[in-house]
Amino acid sequence: MAGTTNYNAAGFDRIQYAVSTGGIPTDYASLSADAGAGLTRLYAAQAADVSIPEGSTVQIEGDDGVDAQFQFDVTELEAFALTLGRNNNAFINTIQGTTAIDLQSTWDVLARNPKGRDFTDMFFLLTRRAQKRNGTTGAGYHHVIVSLATGTYLGSAFGTQAAGAFNYNVVANYVDQTWFGNALGSDANEVSGKNFASSFEFVTDCAVSIDIYKSDGAATSYTPNQSYRSGGTVLAWDCGDLALATVPATLAITPSGGDFTFTAPDSGDYIAFIYEVDE
């Protein structure tokens, strides 16, 4: 069945993150054999304007009017403000390269605005409610993936009898592959028709998450990082060594007791999973 490409959307259901390696959601080179990693959820998501910047327009004037008009590619990086109602020091330490300051095993202190901070490559998956208008009509979820970005913690304003909101700035960069390692482009075995993108979007029946798993060549099952929705959709690819020259191959998955079972790929191959999760 063709996927949904016509839909309405509203709200901000959740945001998930991981460290990004060239647009792949984890530091996959550090995974041990027969091990995987997935996305971590940030709670109390409030706002994230993932609108794409406008391109520039040049007018050719003459004869007291406009003779022609040209539109050019966007010259600004895709960027957005992220607002959360619940703070997460582990996330902040990840994006800026700091560690918690331990106060006698009693309290943890966060270093704010560190000089010489890291700008860690990050992967984000944003999700909101959707109403599908084609394919299988009905309720669904709209997702935007920003697969290579950096984030900055901006703190929170204090106000009399006002709810605290925690603010971030996120700046995206272009990637030349999908999150499952398929090269972008118009050549054979490439996808999208263009060589670079700064984000991706799609619609599913339920909220989803993404895991990357490293095969040992023998194991035939994997327990996903988040709880798989019984009867939900799960897609997987054998991504080889996740090099751009490798074309990800569709991998058949059978969910069983919350695990994913499959025919074991070669040792050292990576599997990318995207799957519907329990609410």
C-alpha cells in the first residue's frame, strides 16, 4: 500500500534524539557485536518551528517594471527554536560536551554556557498528530527527521507565577544519505533525486522510533530500545558497513514477544529499524 502523502497535522506529541554520525542516529562505530542503540525521548515538548527558510528572489527591472524574476536556493541553514516544559541535564551535557558536577553524591550541577564547548552532531525525530487524507485514511502521526544538527541550551526565564520553559536553538546541516544509509541522488540505487537534504518528513499510523543494531553474524533476534507496539509496523534494512557505496537491502522482520527476529546478516553488518511504539 502506498504511504500517506496528503494529510493535516496538529500539536507536538514528542521529540526524540541521539548522537548523529553523518546522519545515522548513533555512534554506530562504537557498538559491540550483537548490540544496538536507539533514540531517547525528551519529555514535555512544547514548540519547535521546523519551517524551512525562504529562498532568495532577484528581480530584473526595466521599462518601469519587472522584466523577469528568478528564485534561488535557500542560502540559510535550517534552524529552529526548541522549547520544552521539562529539562534534561543529560541531553544538555551531550550537546555541549560537558559532564555533571557531582556534589558529594547528593546533587548534580550543570555547567551553563561553557567556554570552548563541543558542538556535538545530533539526530532529532519530531512527532505530532496527523489526519491522513489518502492511502488509508484516518488518524496518524506526522514526523520530521533532522538527522545532522547541533544544539545550544539557552536556559529559562523566571517569572512570577509563570510556568518555566526551557529553551534551545537547533541548527541543521545537509546530509548526503538517509538515516538508514541510502545515498541521496539521482543515480542507480540512490534516492530522492537530489544529492543533499537537511531534513525528512513522513506520516505513519502510530508514533515511531529508530534503532541501529550491529550483527555478530549469528544472533537472529533483537530487543528494541523502546517498547514495540504489538501488531504495529516495523521496517528494517541490512545496511552492510553503512558506507555510502553500500546499498541497504530490505530485511524481513518477524516481531515475537516484543523482540524482532530475522535471518542473521554477515558479522559486522548494521541493521536499521524503524518501528511503531507503544504510547
